[in-house]
Amino acid sequence: MHPYQVDETVRTRVFLLCATTAILIAYGASGLINALHFQPPWWLEYPSAFGLFALLNAAFNRYLWNWGPFSALPWFRIPSVAGVWDARLGSSHDSFASQHQASVMIRQTGSRLSVSLDAPDSTSHSLSASLLPLETLTDYQLTYHYLNTPKPSAPPEMVPHYGVAVLRFALNPSTLKGEYFSGRGRHEHGDIVLTPKTQAA
């Protein structure tokens, strides 16, 4: 997985929340230890605000970002698109005459994300991505830059190439819809629809 961009105000609020909580915990623990007149051994240090901040930030990025209270509050919300999806793609290569099937796996934490597509003739994986709210504030857009690599059984005219995909969706998405554009080597474009693997394609 690679880092991805989200609304910077969300990142700022998470930073401030983790920093404030870490300072309060460290201050409270230090006060409690002093009140109890407890002298910890040399190998056990007082709680460090910096260490607590690192633990809290890691916990948010790994678990809490998708936990009820945080995912429900718009101040900390990072929409989840993780899962296995069925993909239907139309392509300018055949003038959108047919729909092509593929499988997409999206892995995601609060700070890292990856998009992998497996099609009959090729595979692709994301290199960078952003997940940002649109002006409606209830809709989001996933944009990612990918590298596509043909499989050994692919037609000889298929070559490795870079591309960009743009997918729009509502909060708690059941469908992601958008388009993709391929760069040097293919020069094609098309539409793409993702539905959860458990649903009929």
C-alpha cells in the first residue's frame, strides 16, 4: 500500500486530537505517580507524550479511522472503499461495443491505500491516490494513478502503460462509477463501474 491524500482538515484534526490526548494522559499519569509517591525502576520511564502520540496516531490509522464514532463524525471522516469489487469496463478500443469484466481489490487504512485490478489479459496496481470530498460534501471522489501490465497470454499489441482512474461515490458506497484514461502505449479511455463482490455484476 502507498500513502494517499485526504481532506487536509481531517488530517489536521486527527493530529490535534492525538497530540492533546497524549499530553493529557502523560500529565495525568505523571500526577498520579507523584501523588502515590511511587518511584519507578530505572528501566521503566514515565509515560512520554511523544510516545503516546505515536501510539495514538498509529491506532487511529490502523483501527480507529473506520470505527463508528470517528467514521460517523464529519470532522474525522475518511470514507472506506476497502473490499473486493466486481468491475465492468467499457473501452474506446472496441468503441464501447461490449462490457469487460474484472476483479478489483482495494486495501485501505487511515493513511495508506492500494487498488489492484485483475482482468483476463492484464493486471494493474495503483501508484498514488487521493480520496477527497466533492462540493456536495456527501459525495466523494477516488482518483488513482496506476500501472497496467499485460499477462503472458495477452495479445501482442498490449503493452505496459500508465493510466488514471476517477471514481465517484456516496458515503457508504454500494457502487463506484467513473472513467479511466490510459497513457502512452494505449491512448484509450473508458467507463468503469464497481459493485461489491457479493452483489450480482
